[in-house]
Amino acid sequence: MTITYDDFQKVDIRVGRITRAEPFPEARKPAIRLWVDFGAEIGEKKSSAQLTAHYAPEELVGRQVLAVVNFPPRQIGKVMSEVLVLGVPDAAGAVVLIGPGHEVPLGGRLF
């Protein structure tokens, strides 16, 4: 399926910093609850991500990640997920987070 650049522009992907991460044992699949700071314009948002294959909660704090910030909130178990943190699958299908290769200002939009 081909999309236009205008279609791509509708997806608001921003950089944020994980400020807090906790195990999410109530999730159907192993997951971690995240709090991500996107800077003054967007603020801090919550999410849940299936990251347990490669990440422990304590090593995620401080990491910059990319996330879609303009999806509607979605209830995931006891967590209202406000953003979709982005990743790609490794060879076994486990999530590997996507983030900038260098430190960048929070809230920066992917283009």
C-alpha cells in the first residue's frame, strides 16, 4: 500500500525520555509500564510495552525513545496507554526499542 506524504504527516512521532518503568505482571503477555516525558508541549505520558525479552525496567529509565503521540488512549489491563512506544522485532520476534542515535531535545518530531 502506498501512502502520500500528507498521510505520513498525520502520524505524530516524537522523541521522549523514559522517566519511570515498572513491571506489569497483570498484562496478558509480559510487559513493562512506562512513563515517558515528551517535554513542555506534550508532557509526560503513560504506556505499556512488551519489552521484557531485552530490557529490565531499571535499565530503561533515562533512555530516549520514539513514540506515536496522537493515537487515542487505549486501555491495556489496568493501564491507560496514552502513547505507542516504537520498536522493531529482533530475529526471534522480541521488541527492540527505536530511539535517536544521539541525545536530542525532548518532543522533537520525526521527519
